[in-house]
Amino acid sequence: MDLKDKQTTKNKHFSYSLDFAISGLKVAFKEERNLRFHICSLIAVCLLGVILKLSLNEWLWILLSAVLVIVAELANTALENTVDMVTNYHFHPLGKKVKDIGAGMVLVQALFALIVGCFIFVPKLYHLFF
């Protein structure tokens, strides 16, 4: 990290905070394959939702569960990077535990999103084809 990249004070303007947040999202999207997978899945689910004409309530459930998966993935990425920084990329049992728990967080949320998707899409697809 260059000294010019080192922040020494709080952000004085909202635009600075927003710039850092957008930068973090770009880095995560670029570096995290699973995040890209979740975002591509969200796009596919949204296309299917448009085709099947979801109700407002159904859209809310779909978007809430999808956003929670993305938030969990971002939190897991932050945890993984923190562990890597602290351990200097060397194995440590506590680092493994933190990374495993973070992965579990994403798994639980992804399963919730899958269940929500099944409740919403399976009946609609069943009526469409049978």
C-alpha cells in the first residue's frame, strides 16, 4: 500500500464514503468468483420472474433473499481477507475456523434463498407446464 493510499482521518463528505464503497464492490466483483455466480444467478432469477409475472410480494421475497446472499458473500470476503492479512497467508487453526464459519454463513443464506425461490417458482412452473 502506498502512503498516498493511507487514510488518516474520517471521511469528511458522503461522496468519499460512497466512492470507497463502490471501489470495494468493484474489487469484490473482480476477485470473488462466488460473488459473480450469485449476481449472475440473481439476473437469471429476475428474468424468470419477469417471464412468470411475479407479484409485488413475490418480488420482495426474491430480492430480499438475493440481496442477503450478496451481503453474506461480501461479509465472508471481508472475513477471508482479514484472516489472510493477519496470518500473512499462513495456516492457522483459528483462521481456518473463521473462514469456515464465514462460508457457513453464506451457505445458510444461499439455502434460504433457494427455499424462497422454490416456494415461488415451483408452483408457477408446474402450472405453466402441466
